[in-house]
Amino acid sequence: MRLRAQQPKGEAKYFLDIEVDIRQLSDAVALSRQQHRKRDRHSLWYYLFYVLMLLLAVGRFGGKF
């Protein structure tokens, strides 16, 4: 599973795919991918910070437009 997370390319990916098929780990790989996708998203605080920054910029420079 660690090797799959490193996203190998070429021959390494080919042999890793064969290993996954032999060990019947395709379900575990799919679950790992799904969990990894969820972690790629930003938290709510990330978006709130940028909304705050936008509001501050509009408040500061909004009168000049």
C-alpha cells in the first residue's frame, strides 16, 4: 500500500499492479484511494480565511472603485 501511495510510473507500476492482483488487494487499494482523495480537500478554516481576506480587501479598497 505504501508503494501505491508513491504513485510509481512505468515498469514499477506494471509490476505493482501484478502484485496487487496476485495478493487480491484491489479492494484495499480502492479504499486507500478514496481515503486519500478525501484528505486532499481543504478544511473549512482554509476557505473561511480566504473569505475573510477578500472581505478585508473589499473593505479597504472598495471605496476607490
